[in-house]
Amino acid sequence: MEIWVSNTIELPNALSWNSKLSATQLFKYHFQNEVSRAAIELRGSCYFLGVQLYIKLGQALNIPPDILSSAAT
């Protein structure tokens, strides 16, 4: 199954605004963005509690370490 992506959806630089993406590719990209946003929100909420607690909460929420560490910077 393929869907047409309009220019209202933010896409990675490698994709043009009129690319045809499979539903799986679009879901994967959307999910990665949501996980990144959650990591950044988690950082904002837990910043005053220290890095160790932030990392433990990220692990408990199954946020991948590469996304978690990029949000910590």
C-alpha cells in the first residue's frame, strides 16, 4: 500500500515533498519524531532532578539511548 504525501508533512531532507512513501515508512518516521519529542519533554521535566534520574526514566520508558543522549545535550 502506498500513500501520497503532501507538502504539509515534515519530511527528512533526503525525501522530496512529493515522494511516495509506504504506510510503514511514514509510520516509522512519525514514530521516531514522537519518541524524540518525548525525550526532549522528559529532559525539560526532569532537568532539575539530575542526569542519572533522567537516564533511568528514559530507560523505563524504552527511549533508545541515541535519542535520549541527543536530547540531553
